[in-house]
Amino acid sequence: MSTVLFVTGTGTEVGKTLTTAAVAALSPGPVAVLKPGQTGLGPGEPGDVAEVVRLAGPLVHGVELARYPEPLAPETAARRAGLPALDPEDVAKAVAGLAAEYRTVLVEGAGGLLVRYDERGRTLADQALACRRLGLDVEFLLVAAAGLGTLNATALTAEALRHRDLPLRGVVIGSWPTTPDLATRCNLADLPTAAGAPLLGALPSGAAAHTPATFHPLATASLAPSLGGSWDVAAFTAAHRPD
């Protein structure tokens, strides 16, 4: 049975793509990465899938279902561009097709969990539920910001997943700062409580600057063993314990 892992975030620009790349780099292969809706890019421009493949390696198979030129929520971007919106059932069929060929399928959402993908207000969560209706086992990985304000967004996302009976495997901090402030250091202990799920990693800020050769060891050092890495949450939390 393939692993189908949906990667969502507490908001935009929290490190979903880098986290997806890190998970892809360490996942048992073969690996496919699906981006249902890419916004903010024109035809031919490299998007999130291309970045995942660049960092995780060419053996990762990348798929993008829809692209909208303006950097907006997918439903808004589709409407303004006069392009078809994404139907959850179509996304689920694409995931099922990949799951038939690949051992690991990662689905990277746009923005947060409840961002609208179509005029009916259906979301990444609805896409995951459509996958379940096709008999696929799905889980979520939540990418969170590191600093002040992340606990509320994390708790709200986790609550929305529980309300839909969608399992949350854990939380990854998408960009850990070089010099974390007090709130950021306190959040290491508080994020698992807010999420009701374990903290499974912390990617350092600037990870996008790495080459494929250096990204794999970075991913290994930044993700917990359950995601294929060697990151130790207890040691990391102790090293950044607030004064």
C-alpha cells in the first residue's frame, strides 16, 4: 500500500515546499510529488514541483495539475484568469493513479488547509477526503511557522483536521531562524500541545540555497526518524530551552 501524505501549512511562505522536498528526499522510493494548484506563475516558469525535484533529486516524479498566473488563492486565481477550478474528485483520481505506481505520494497544498480551490469552497481537506473515498489511506503533515502567532494557527489547523477525521502525523517547523527569540524557543515545547501531534523536524532558514548534494544531509539532520531522518526532538528542544 502506498503512503499518501498531504503537506499543508499554517499559512503561506512557511516552508511547505522545502519540507516537501526534505520528506521526498528521505522517503522510500519511488516517490511522486503532486501540486494540485500552483498560483503566481506563468507558463514555463519553474514552480514548487520543480523546486522539490531540484532539491530532492531527479528520481522524484513531479506533477502539477493546474496553474494560475496571479499569486492568489486557487479559486480566486482561477476565477480571475477564466480557467477551470480544481475538482477534488479529479485531484483524487490523479493521486490514485500515482499511488498505483509510486511507493510514496506527497501532495503539497497551496497556502493553508482551508484555502478555497473552487467556487463551492472545497479545500485541500476535501481533496484528501476524496482520496479516502477511493480507498486510499491519507495522512497530513503540518508545516508551521516558528515564531509568535504560530500556536493559534497550528491549533486551528489541527482542530479542522480532527473535525474531518483526517489524521495528522505531526508538525515540522518550516524555517528555524539562526537566532531564535524567546517566543520561538518556547514554541518548541508548545507546538506539539497545540497540534495534538508530535514535532517531527525543524528545517533551518536558508535551506533553499542548498544544492542537491548538500540538501540530502540537511534533510536527514532536520527531520525525525519517522520521516526518514535523524533529528532528535528532545536534544533540539533542550539546546534551545528558554532561559
